[in-house]
Amino acid sequence: MGKGGVGKSTSAALNSLFLSRIGFEVLLVSLDPAHNQSDIFEKKLSDKPKQIVPHLQGIEIDQEQWIKRYLKDVQQQIRRTYAYLTSFNLEKYFKVIKHSPGLEEYALILAFKEISRKFSKADVLVFDMAPTALSLKFFNLPSLSLVWTNHLLALRKEIIKKRELITKIKLMKKEIETDKVLSSIQKSIREYTDLKQIFENPYLTKINLVMNPDLLSLAESRRIVDGLNAINISLSQVIVNKMQKNSSIDHIVREFDGVDLLTVPFSEAPLVGIDSLQRFISANEKIFIKQPLEILNKAG
Amino acid sequence: MEFPSSISMEQYWQVFMPHIIFIPLKNVSLTKEKSSGPGDMSSLLKNIVCKIKDVCRVGDEMGRSRAVETIENELEEMENVFGLLVLGSFVGIPSPPMQISLDLMPHMEKELLLMMEKVDTASQPLSQLFSVFDID
């Protein structure tokens, strides 16, 4: 994560390439709607995994496609369960709904869930995140949804209790009928809880904050850390990118006391194309080897 | 259970009477001149007992219906609140994240229709309240 233009995509590309070089099966997933990975690797990526180099595959998530697919699914379910006239003219509403706020980050969550499930055999999944606001919304979505779903669950249980009381008085017996709304809420709660646990578990999710040694970048990084702390997610590593010879990182060290710091030098040559990236990694191998211990232990 | 004590004998009788008067007795002809034996008499009695049981059952059901009317109204209100909470974005009310509404929407046809129905009476809250408490 990080402010726009600090080098999030390049850092993700370099890290993925480095991990694949030391023998990991890596899948690099671009969740940034303005995809950069195709340009960085000079290789056309799509929403299907494509081999970039041995042990490294890449995907660029088509957010709009995920929203469309999700809405189509809901529409079909409505058609199946509603009476014909109630679901009449449904397309008109769904054309508007697809522009609703909140669906953007949900599309990313759907993609995240699907990829984590489908590529569970990969050693490392590297996600190149969207700019700050969307990324924070992405990580916040399970917690926020849980607040709502828990509230709705309590209300639904009250409704069911009343309904059972009426059935009991009217028919002199307790009719046990599965409430589909209740089942759906409970299913959502399970899914959001799982996601929340994945995000909060520092052994499963490692969040790298990318920044430059300038004050603006530091200010936004501070806000990112506050946003993540509010939802109980901790940082794994801070990558200070584009370090010049005369850059000082004392203020950054003070700010992120206790978090691993990785300084990546400014590259005179543009970091575009696989060869150029590989050369940069070879020249700075001692920096990239400072990966979180759990990952390196896995490499043996 | 609360309802039997809350319904007076007089009310119960009001419920039963019309049924007792208008219930047709099947296979019983009042114009029959001759009885063909004691078997007929017992079947007539059985029939009458059956009908009285039916009347009691209908009366009981009606009594029970009346007893739960207020709870049903309360339930309807709660379902409306639930509908408004989940699908409120469609009528401009703060609502949960869109995906929660959309995930629940396929199972909420009843609430959706109820919400639309409630719109008709939304401008007369007092009259609705009076009808709930049966005030003329």
C-alpha cells in the first residue's frame, strides 16, 4: 500500500521476481484498477494467469467484469425466487446499481476470495494494491459489513421469534421453517469473519507500506497506518523507495519504530522490462533478501 | 396461553352462533318421513357431533386469529423496518454496504412488497394505528 506514484507496482514486481528467483511459485495479482504490471513487465496480462518468467505468473483483475458477473448472479437469483411481475423490468434497476458506491471494493474482495481459493497451491500471492482510499476500503469492508450483518441478524432473529409465536398460537404447534434471509445473513457473517481473520493474521497477510523519503509521502503513510490500526491490521514492512544518496530516513525510522524497514535505491535506468528488473535485483540482492522471516524460512 | 381468558364467553358465542345456524348437515334430510332403523339415528347423531366439533374448531381458529392480530401487526412493522434497513437505498434511506442488500435481495420479495404497500398508508399513521387497536 502507499501514496500514488511512490512505486507500489514496481516494488510488487521486484519482490515477485525476486521470490520466483529463489524458487517460490509466485502469483502476482494486480488489484489496481489502473493496471501497471503489463507495462512494467512489457507483457500483456489479463484476468487469466499468464507466465511472466519461470515460477512467476501474473493476473490483472478486471474490476468491471467482476461487478457485472456478481450483479448478473443476483439478478438470476431474483428471477428464480420472485414472482414474474415483481422481477419485471429488473435490468433497468441493475444498470443503475452497477454504479453504486461500494461495489468497487466488493469486486476486489470477490476477486481476492476467488484467487486465494483457486491458487491456494502457490507459495506466495503478491497483491499490487489500488491507491490508498480504495485499498483502505478494501481492508475495511469485512469489519464494516460485520457491523451491519450482526445488527441485521439480531433483528431477523426477533422477527423469527415473533413469527414462531404466531404459528404456535394459530396452529397450536411450532412450525420449523428455514428462513432463507437468516441463512444468508449467517453465511455472510461466516465469510466476512474468515476474511477479517485472514487480513488480521500477520502470518497469512503481510502488508508492505511503500513510501518515498519525502514529507508528503510520510504524511499519507501515517494516515494509512492509522486506518489499518483502526481495523486491527498491522504492517509487516515499510519499503522506502527511490532513496537518493543524500536522503535521510531518520524521521521514518522514528515514525515506524519496531517495523522492518527496507530501503530501495533510486534507479537511474527506468525499471521497465524483465531484463531491466532482473539487473536491478542482481545489483541489490542484499536488500531483497531482507524478506520477512516466515517467507525465507519457508524457502529453507 | 393468554387468549382464552382474554375472550369473553359472549364474544365466543358471537363467533359460534352464525355457524350453528347456517351449517348444512350433510346426508340429513329433514323431510324424511320414515326412519329405517336405529342405525340412521346414530349416524345422524354422529353427524351432529361432527358438525359441533367443526364449529368449535372454526370458532377456536377465529379466536386464535383475533388473539394474534396485534402481534401480527407488530411483526409486519418489524419486517418493514428490516426491509427499509436492507433495501433503504432504493428509497433514499441510509443503508448497509450495497453487497449486503444485494445478497439478501433474492430472499426478500415479501419485505419488498410490504414496503411498497406501506408507502400507501405512510401518510395516515394515525388511521393505521386506530385500525391496529380496532378503534372505530
